[in-house]
Amino acid sequence: MPEPSANCLSQRGRTHLASEPWAQRALGFSSVWDLTRGQHVTVAVVDSGIDDTPQLAGRVRRVDFTGGNGEDCIPHGTVVASIIAASDARARGIPFYGVAPAAHILSIRVQQQQATNGLTDAQRRKTLANIANGIRYAVAKHAKVINVSIQVSASYPALHSAVEFALRHNVVVVAAAGNDNPGGGQGPFYPASYPGVLSVNAVDRSGRLGGFDVNRTPVSVTAPGVDVASDYPGGFDPSNNGTSFAAAFVSGEAALVRAAYPGMPATQVVHRIIATAAGRTGVHTGAGMINPVQAVTAVLPQHAAPTPPEHLVPIPRPRAVNSYTRTVALSVTAGALLTAALVAIGAVVIPQGRRRHWRPGRLTLPPAPTHAPASAPASALPRGGAPEADSGADRTPRRSHPLPPTDGGPARTPALPDPGAGRLLRTKKARRSGRAVTPHDKRGPTAGPDDSADRTQSEPSPAPPPPAAPALPPATASPSPSQLPDVLAPVAYGVLPPDPGPPPPAPGEFPETPNSPAAPGEPALAEPLATPDPPPAFAPPSGAGRPPADAPFPTKPGQAVPAKPPAAAQPPPTATPTRSPGARHRRRRK
């Protein structure tokens, strides 16, 4: 290859690189060189020409549509070609190498400067015609991959026709998607915007976009395009920037795939490159970063799935809910729940009913609490001082309230009628008269209506307990209750003893009358009964110890109660014997 002329190149590259470029480490394409190196594949570079570089020696053919000798004065085409197919020179200490080191390069020079700014319309039309002719020339020279790193801000029929010609002849067309030069237009850029062309955008080593103008150009994939190293006339350039150099990495990957699959159509190659990319990471990234290793080794379908045309997707409307169906469903659910509840209740109630033989249950009330009397009189206490327990207190009839006092006499407690008095009286009368005792005479309290009436009359309401006497201060000079007689002890302390009532009957004896013993001067009953036993020794005599109603109350312990002159004698009330209602019926039967 010819050396660049002195008036063509203003600067020369570095003599060496310090380390392996980051793009080579990121893509790792050297790992598939055992399978393919791009051999037997020609890559056409439609650009500004190629200068002499040691790593491209022997594998470059050049053609110049501008009338020159094919030298690269920018240099731009040289950088692109070295990224595609620079040989592996690591054995000589050179860390840089191309993607497909065995591929051949067809250099087609179509312009002499990188940008079209400052060109006349005739020069601009000349450049566009050269690009279209260069694409057709590459197809004619059997190039399998065409790299176009030139961006045109408008579509021309000649350019569009040339791209379609290449695609029809099974050629992979790769183009830069962005404007590498400020002021070169806002796009969309061509031929990257034509269908079937691999449009490439540039990213940096962190995966971010390089900031080039690709807003209106569709992007297929991305590749390294910021601070990438390359061959350069006289050495190397470690910091190339632009989508033109990103497109060079994709062209080298296409050369590897076509060498690995010689019979694969161009459309399948494009599909494989897009399908094996890393994935979309944002706007203007397409399918993401390319992956040359996966593009060569991945197992994909042989034919690309056809892209369906854009059309509106019908959204089915939900069917209206049938109210009848909903009502039936709710009714069935409610019936099932009710049946389950009835079954649960029956499982509890039926066994209990069978166990009770279907008899209704009875409510058992707790027993009423027994209330002890509030206080007891002093005379009711035994000599030990502790009251005795009365087990029959809840069943024994109480005495009624005392009658009002009569003129000249103390108040008396009426006698309680005895339920069995009528039966006893009838039995004794029958024995005395000498007639036989009939079952009617022996009828008990529950044998007939007469005794039931007697029992009903003999159960008056219980009397309230008498009020407790006020406590008096003790005196040292007064005798103790134990030193006084049983009758005077309560009187001396101002406490009247209660009426002891009729004495209890002796064993084997029946009480003669339900009335209390008659007071002195009171007439006896018309028919005398058996004399009751004498009262016990501890009970006071009848009428004894009962002071008059108007007797003065002692004020001090041990004070004697003054005697009261006797009142005028008055006839006592006549006691009427208790007669059961059944007597009238007996007299009528007689």
C-alpha cells in the first residue's frame, strides 16, 4: 500500500500502545478464533481510503472514485479497516488486533474529506453518486459485507437503489447511525435508516451512549465507539470516537458469522447478530451491545421469524354478567350454608333428645340462702353463752305478733292452732264415750279437706325478731347474772324474757289443747283435758317475771323495780276453743 503523502497527513500516530484496548476485552471476540477468523470473506469499506499499515499488509485491495491513488488523508477509512481486520501481533508486543484478522478488505474511496461541510451542491451530489457507485462496485467484486461509515442527511434515489441492490445479492450492509461531526445535520441519516441495514450506535466502556446525534435514526445494535484504539499511519491511535468506528466492530462480527456459516443468507446473519445482542438498555440502543461469541456459537432457528405488519390489536370486551346465573349461584350457596348449619345443629340436638327420650328439660333453681336471725334475746342463750343451732328453723311455724295489751294486764301472745288438734280431740271423745274409733277420727292432716284447712290456718307468717335491748354499762357493785335467779336476771338488767310458750309434750303424751295455759283468774274450757306435764326447771312459772306494761324501767344495774298498786279487776277475755271447719259436716252426717 502507498504511504500517505506529506501534504495529505497533518499528524502521525503513536508508536505503541500501553495495554490491551477496553473494547477487545469487553467483546472477547478472540475466543472464537478457533472456529472462525473471517477467512474467505471480503469486507468492502466505502470510505476515505486506506493507508499502509503493517497489520493489514497483503489483504487490502483499493479503488478510488475521486480520481486519486487511494491514499487516506483524513485518516478515517484506515481506522475502520484496522478495527475490522487487523492481524494478531501480540507475539510482537502489539496488543491491538481486529475482529476478523483473516478477512480481506476492499477499500473504496468515495470522498477526500470527513465532512461535507463547505462543499458546493455539485460536489455534494458527486459524493452521493460515488457512495451509490461504490456499493454497487462492492457487490460486483463479490464482497459479502459492506461497511458504510458515511452519514447522509437525506435519502437519494440512487443511494436507496444501490442499498436494495446489495441486499438482493445476499450482502450484509452495515452503516453508522449517528452524525460524527457537529453541524452535519439532524437526521435521519442514510443509508442507516433504510430497511434491512444494520444501524449501529456507539457506547463507552460503561455502556452509556456516546452522545452522538441519533435521535431520528433507527438503531439496530450498539458497539464500542468511545476511546477505541486502532491502527494509524506511523503507529496507533488509542482514542477514536464516533458511530463510524462502532459500525466497524459490527462489520467484523458479520465477517466471523459468514465465515462460520458460509451458506447462511444475509438476512439470517443480520437476525443472528440482533438476536444474540445483550438486550435493550434504553432509547436509541436497539437490541443492545453486540456479542460476537454468541453470534458464532448460539443455536438459533435457521430462518428468521417474519415481522408481522403493524395493526390494531382487538381487545375483547368482557361479557355481560347474567343476573339469573348470579341469582341461582347465590341461592345455591346460601342453601348449602343453611343445610350445613342445620346438620351441625342436628348433630348436637338429636343425640341429646334421644338420651332424654324426647322429654322437655326442667330448670333447676339453686336453693334459697338461709338467713340467720339478726339477734337473739339474752334469755334464749344457754348458760354457756352460745346459742344452740336450730335445724328446723326454716320449717317450724313462728308465733304471730303479740296482741295489744288489755286494760290492766300485759300483752299476750295468741296461741298457734295445732294442725292435729282436731284429730286428737275426736279420738279422745270417741274413747271416752265408749264408741269405736273410726278411720274418719284417725284421719291425718292430709286425709281430708278439714285437716288441710286446719294445717292452712296453723301456719301464720313468721314474726319478726324482737328488737335488741340497749346495752348498759357494767357496774362493779351489781351481781353477775350467774348469781341471780333465772327469772330475775333479765329483769335486773332491763331485758324482759320472752314468753316460753306451751311446754313440750312428754314422750307418749299428746297435747291437750293448742291454747296456752290460762292465766290466773281465767275460766277453764268447758271440757277439761289432760293436765300437761310441769314445765322444765329452767322455765319461769306462768306469769312470773313479766312486769306490768307501765312498770318503770330500771336506770341502773341492781336497782329494784318499785311495786305498782294493783289495778281494778276486770274480766279477762273468754277463750274460744278452736273448732275445725269439718265439725259442721260431721254434725250434719250424724
